[in-house]
Amino acid sequence: TLLQDMASISKYVKDLTIKKLLKDKDKDKKGENGGIGTPATRAEIIKGLFFKKFVELKGKNIISTPLGREFYLMLPTELKSADITAKWWVIQEEIKEKSAEPFKLILNTLETLKEVMTKRYDKISLNSQGEVIRKELIGVCPKCGGSILIGQDKKGDENYYCENYRDCSFRLWKNMKHFNNPLEITKEKAISLLKNEKVEFSLLNKNGDKYQAYLKLKINGIYVNFELNGYPEKSN
């Protein structure tokens, strides 16, 4: 069924123009209906997914691994759709018919990469010394699947936010508090939290006694909760 889907990938494409391009590509080809790859390369593509541990066998079924799902979520939309395959196929046909130079495909590939990188890392900024600040990717947003970046607020403090911040409300603040206990979420702790791991803190209760608390993202990834002796206690 996976091979069959690869031979008719156009059924998943919403863009009608792209869908037509994919189907036209396979016109008069038996068993092909807007596919991706070729009969000779599809098996190798699947082997590569197993080799990279992006998929695995479960009984008779091929399923994605946690690594494969995380990698998929981190990829830009442009590289996950079949649209780009159809667009590059058109250029390849033009080259074959000698109505375009091979360099056209190279330029189109580089332009696509440029657009993806620009969207992926947003705009660079300068600090007070005029040095370039690049926004660093540290994980996957548990709410929308976008990339979590390290950014600075107006005070210059670092915080962790989703690249889709205009639509996604997920934030992870570097400096938090639990009652009167300050909590510093370092980059390493932020990475652990985004992997759904527990992060340990040594805190003081109202009587000044020390106790251990664990910070962990709630399953839906929208709120941050404490787990103390197995009982969650909301943070502010």
C-alpha cells in the first residue's frame, strides 16, 4: 500500500494545478497516477527510511518511529509536500525538450532553499555591538509542531517561543517562579522539557524547608505544571 501511495501521491495534493501536473507526468503510464519517485527508486527510498530509523516494522505494517515523526515535524512545509516534485518535474521536462538550460533547475533549487531558510530562521538581528544574532532552533513545538527558537525580548532576556508565534500561543519563559522560588529555564532544561522529560529543581516551602520538584510539560503542551511527589501543582 505504501508503494501504491507513492505511485499516486497526487491524491494528497490540494493545489489543483500541481495535481494536474503530477497526473500529466504519468499520462499513459500503467499503474502510475501522479506518483513520486519511479518504480526503480521507490523501494530504495523505503529502504533508506528503515536505514535512517525513520520507520519500522510492527507486525506486517510499516509505522513511523518517534525519531521519524520528530524529524517530519521539524521539516518546512515546502519540503514535505509533493508540490515541489511536480514543479521540478516540469523544469526537467523543459530541459529534456531543450526549451530550458539545466542551470534553471539548479537556480530553482537554490531559490527554494533560500526561501525555506528565510522562513525557518526568521530575520537576523544585531546586538548593541553590531554583531549578528541568529535565532537558534532547540526543539519542536508540542502545540503546533513548529520549531521552538531562542529569542530575546525587549529587555534582552532570552525566552523560547514557537516560530509560528503569530498563530501559536506556546511560550516557555526563561525566568519563572513557583511561589517565591525563582526557576531558571536554561537552554538545556528547555530542550529536555520539549522532549517531554522531567527537569528537577530544589525548592523551599513556606517553612524554609527544602524539597524536590519536577517541572514537566503537560501532555497537551500548552501549560507547564509541577509534579511534586507525583501530584501536579500549577505554577504561575
